[in-house]
Amino acid sequence: MRSLILPLVCAALANLNCSRGAADAARIIESGTAPDSLHVPAGFRLNLFARVSGARVLSVGPDGALYVSQTGRGQIARLVDVNGDGVADSQTVAVSGLNSPHGLAWRGTWLYIANTNAVVRVRIENGRAASTPEVLATLSSGGGHYTRSILFGADSGMYVAIGSSCNLCVETAPDRAAVMRYDLDGRGGRLYARGLRNAVGMALHPVTNEIWVSQHERDNIPPDHENLPPEEINVLRDGGDYGWPYCHSDRVPNPEYRDQARCDVTIAPALQMQAHSAPLGMTFLTGATHFPAEMRGDLLLAFHGSWNRDVPTGAKVMRIRVANDRPVSYEDFVWGFQRPDGSRWGRPTDVAVWRDGSVLVSEDLGGGIYRVSR
């Protein structure tokens, strides 16, 4: 093992807290298991847990295995760490023949999977699908933003995030750019929250039971498309309107619509973050016993990274600091997926608390899953 204390400098962005964290952040990586370019804060270490091609959403099953959606391959992988050394010992396919699967959620031994066109569920027995997936709810599909995310609420409702079909348009399908609520059997579908261009990350606050989502905002806005509008974390309310396509930022009208009156009655973001960072999966650190107690009310969020900035941003995992049950600031927690020239070898997709209290981070470009521990 080797460690290196690296001084860090974070250039401040207007009106956004983007500090990289303490100046004594360290690179502590097991030799031969993870790229030397990856960094974590001082006191943490990082090792390669597994290689899973196109790894997207992570979910720990009731059998203690890690289930990973491989969206591009139409399947769910199952990983097991038999000896508890923080490295997966086996990898198998638990479910196959799916349609761009993304979000995962569990109810007992039933695995609920958010395909691009439907939510399905399948019973897992001995690490494999025991039957053909059962379709529960059909979703609008096609156009842009094809991934779907799923979360069970404190009310046992099934919440599904469905992105917009476009960069900026008025959708005709009521479930696009929205979060829908269904009963566990897929019935009783209704609109829960709207105006969410592409809410990919979903997490249930451990105290308030509110649903938090990470939000991709629009592209190509004049006059500064590289830094506007900020990405968002939104705290959902039943019936809430979060602005898109009419508004961005804190109820600022989009120039294509110029409707301030409409924006005034929408809900402002709970936290604004660097534009085009592409926030994806996130998790609260409640069960992360490997982490200091003062971090366990916070959130980790994967930034997939920008595609249309002259100076690329993102491609890292952020710590979202939470105070009084609200997000207040953010800073780098795992970084180094992006090279100095702006090219990337990895793009983070999700974060999950592993069964031993450490944290797992997936990325879909290099296909790595990394474990962060003390």
C-alpha cells in the first residue's frame, strides 16, 4: 500500500459551492487493484471490487450478493464476495433478456427492474431468475433519456422516474419528465411530481422519508451553455412542479418560453450544482459504518460527466453535505476518472452501501466497481 498527500485547489464557480474538500486529501490505493489516478480523502482507501462491463445501478440483495444492471447488455449481474475480503469472488448473470434495464429495487426475494419501457419483477432463487419477468407497469419510451429509475417509498408505493424525450419541449405523455407512483403490483399509476427533465438518482431520506432525486438540466442555453443551467437535487412533494421545460435554476424562465408567472409557482431546487455534471445514482450514508459518524447523514452522488463543455467537468463522486435534513453544499469524494487533458477512462454511475458498511462505486466506461473503506 502506498499513500500520497496531495494539495488541492478548487476554483470557485459563481453562486455554487464546489470545494474539493480538505487540503490533506490523500491517494490511498491498494497496489495493483485500482488505477493510481483515483483519489479519495485522507483516512479512506480504495480497492477494485470487480469488473462488470457497462455497470450502472447497484443493489444489495437479501441474499447478501450485489446485483448490477448492465443496461447495454439487457441483463442483471450477480456478484458475491464469499470470503469478505472486499473483492468479488464470483460473477454470474441473474436475469437476462431485458429491455435496457436500469433501476433495481427489492421486496423480499422479488427483484423489481425498471426497463426502458416497463417495470417488471422476477423472483430470485439461488441467485437466478426463477421465472420469466412479470410486467407490472408500462412506461412511455423512445426519444432521449431512455433509462428508468425505481424506488420504494415509506408508504410502500413504487416510484418510477421517467426522463424527457427531448432536450426542451412540452411533452404530450404525462409520465415523461416526471416521477410516477404505482402500487406494488403496478396498478394505480398516477403522476407524483413533474417538471423533472431527467431525474436519474433516487434516494429516500432516512429521517423525513422524502424522496430526493438528482436532476439533469437542459443543454444549449444562451448565452453561456457551458455553465448554465446548474444541475439539481430536488426534494419531491406530491403534486410538485419543478419547472422544466419552462424554467431552470431558481425559477428562472427559459428564453424559449419567457413565462415568469408560471415559474413563480414551481418548486426551486434544494441544491444547485455545476452545469452538465450529469448526476446519476446516489445513496444516503446511514448504514456506512466504515465511515465517520459525522458523514452518515450525508449523501454520495455519482457525476457521470459532461459531454458538451469545452472544458469537461464531472466524472467523479461527490459528497453532498446535509444539514437540517436539506442538502447544503458538495465536494469531491472520489476523483481521478478524468485525465488532465479532459479525456476519461471511467464515468461514475451509482453508489451503494455494501453489506460490511463500506461503499461501492460503479462506472460504466471502464466497467469498474470500486470499494471505499476506512
